[in-house]
Amino acid sequence: MTKTRRWLTTRRRELRLRHALGAVLGTAGCLLALFALGVMLSRLGVYRHTPGLVLAVWLGAATVVVAGAIVLRRQVRRLDVAGLARSVETTAGTRAGWIVGAAAEGKSGSDALAGYADRQVAEWLGREGIPAVAPRRRRARRALVVGAALFAAGGALLTVTRPAAGAGRDFWRPLGVVLRARTAVELSVDRPTVQRGDTVRLGVRAPGRATATLLIRAPGEEWRERRLALDSAGSASVLLGPLDSDRYVRAVSGGRESETVHVVVSLPVLLAAIELTARFPTYLDRSDEFVAPDGDTLWLPAGTRLDVRGRATTPLATAAWVARSDTVPLDVSGAVFSGSLRVTHDARWRLDAVSREGAPLVGPPLLSVIVVPDSVPAVAVPVPGTDTVAPFTLRQGLLIDARDDHAVRALELVSWRVTRRGEQLPSTTVALPVLDDGVEHVLLSWLLDLNDRGFVPGDTAFYFVRARDNAPTPNVGESPVYALRLPAVSELRGELREASRAVRSGADSVAAAQRELARRMQDLAAER
């Protein structure tokens, strides 16, 4: 390689590097600016309206890269040794072909002459070459500055748009944006079955799209359109109602549409007929009675069974008597319901029924029930009616009075012994006679016999009367507990002395009366 060519090759390498770096930076700057535009369009939601535009932006980016590569290639090609030599000749005003000939390869002619010419040109380039190349170096420097400015501007624009935050991230997923725009439109409803006059909330989801259209119609009507603006997630919700009839709804967006949703407006459930029968407990011997479920308070004996049978205007799914904390389900067959309610406690019952469409019963009947409990038998022992001393015969006469609102079914006399030392012995129970079917009022005389039970003076007998009524679970009533005290030996001796003294006093009185009578008889005889 000649010295001239070596010098020109060095200058060409420098110029090529500057031009290439300028072209690369310029291409990168344009690419960053285009990316900034794409991110801004994503933030503005343009892709949700026109999803294909994101592909157009990326296609433009590819075009910028290709154009930059072409420009770079052209500039590199232009910067060959011969072209640079001609540029130096033109700038320096030398004879045309002087430098080109010295830099050419494969020369013909004398090597000595060629060497002489190369030395002359090389010496000249060493003195005047740099100023002669200055215009090309300025153009290369200008290209580098422009490329760097474009790169800085593009980078700043991209930084301002915040490409990695929020909606701007969609730009970096172009296929996701396009595919998302082709996904199905989803339509949901919070309640598929409602009552007349209710309102439902519709939810639309169309990812990657900005708007959607709701198509709504009632049975027998044309479709009506209602446009919706979707949020950044492609979702929106809207209220539909008040509804007076069924509605058919579907959503359309981006050429796709959802399935049709049917909102059912159920018919009101009314009570067509109802029969309520009170069946009283058997032991009351009371005939069944029809009850009107009009909300009035019902006073019913405990254990009464309320049988209900009714019919609604539409087929039912469930029916039940419902109180505050109790639920009694009823049998359902179509629109007919039936069942029983056992009265055990006070409650306010409501008949709840639901149709197969989920509609509740309108104006459900109410039952305010107050339970009348079976009263406990009242038992008294009016004679002796108080604590007393047992007779010497140890046989105490009793008068027993027992009453019940229905019937006294059993009477028992319960007595036990307490010794003078305070020891209580087992009780003795004696069944008293009562009619088998029972009677409302029992007045019975009975003799409490304490003989042959080990009673000794100083002991005390306690007793009471127990009565049971004819309820399935009998109610038990008891009289007060009375005491029969047996006198001690000392008390008996004192009583015997008092009795002897009374006998003697009586005998003296009889003797005096006899003497008085004899005297009067004598006086009468003397008068005669």
C-alpha cells in the first residue's frame, strides 16, 4: 500500500466512524421518538378504539430501523479512497487525478516514477491534507451532532411519557393488545330473577376496548341501543330498571358480542285460598275448630295442632311457617301447600312462600298465638285445715278438696313419721278413690290411720295430698303440709289427772244434787 493510500485510508476510517455513529444515533433517536408516540397513544386509549394502530406504530419503528441502515450503508459506500482523493483535489484546487493516481492500486508504468509521485503526494498531504479534508470532517461532525441531538430528544420524549407505568405498558405488548381486542365480550347481571319494579345491575367486560353497546329489548319489542364508555380495564356497569317485564340484553364491542342474558321479572305470588284448623289435645275432649288467619290473637291450649292447607296463584318452590327463631316447613305440590304447626309457646307466625322463580308471597297471613297452659290442680285439706294434736285413737278424719280446669285423674295421701329425736322415716303413699275418667271437682272424706305404723308418744306425723290431672304429661298439684302431733307420756299423764279430777268433781256434784233432791222430797212429804 502506498503512503498516499495509507493516509487517505486513515482519514476515511475516521469519517466513516463519525458518519456511522451519527446515523446510528439519529436512527435510535427517531426510534425513541416513535416509541414515545406509541406510549402516548396507549395512554390516551387510542388502541382501545383502534387496536391495529399499535401494530402500525411498531411497523413504523421497523421502517425507521431499515431506513437508518440504508442511509448508513450509502454513506459508508460514498466514503471510499478514490472519492476522498477527488474531494481533497477539489478542495485544494490541485490538478485532477494527481492524488487519485498516487492512491490507485495496480498501476502500470515505471515503479520509480510511481514511487516518486507517491512521495510527492504524501509530502503534500502531510502539509496540506488536513485542511483539505476539513469540509468532509465538518459534514461528518455535523451528522454526529444531529444524530446525538435526535437521540437525546427521543430519549427525553420517551422518559416523559413514562413507558413502564400505567396504561403506557400496553404499547410494549402489541400482540396482547390486538388479541385482547378480539376476546369475547362478557355480560353479567347481579340477579337473573327480580320482582316487578326492581332494578338490576349489568356488568360489561371487553378488555382492550373503549366503548361497548348494550342491546336491550322486552318480549315482542325491537332491540334498543345504549352506548357505554369502558374504563381502562375494559369494564363498565349500568343499572337497568325499574322493570315491569322480562328483558333480553346482549353487549357488542369491537365486532364481538356476548351471549344474550335473560332477566326474568317474576309474577307476584298471591294467596288464592287457605284453610286453618285447630285440633285440640284429645284429653280436652274438645271438637276441632276453624281458625281465621286474619292477624287476631289466638288463645290456644298447649299441644294444639294447627293444620293448614292452601293454594297460591303460581307454583311454589317452598312454604313454611316462620317465627322469630323457628321455622316449620310445609309440604308443597305445585301451587298447593299443606302441613301442621304444633303450638308449644307464644309466637307470632308468618306464612312464607316462594315461587319457583324466587318471588315471595305478597301479604303473607299472620298468626299471633298465645299458649294457654294446662293449670295445675288446686288441692286443700279444709278439715282439720291446720296443724293439730292427733286423737288418742290415732285416727284423724280429713276432708279433701281437689279441683282442676279439666279433670282430676288421681289423688294420693302422702304421710311420714318424724320421731321425737327428729329422725324422719320413709313416707307412705295411699291412693285415694277417684272416678276412672276423672272429675273436675273432688270433695272426699278420708280417715288417716296412724295405727300399726310405729308411732309412739312424742312423735309427729306429717301429711299432704297430691293430685294429678288428665293431661298427657300430668300436672301435679299438692296441698300444704300439715302436722299431727302425738302427746308425750308426761302430757298424757297430766291429761289423765285432769280427767280424773273432772270425774271426781262431777261425782261430788251428783252427790250434792242427790242430797238436795232428798231434802226437797222430805219437805214435800212434811207439808202433806
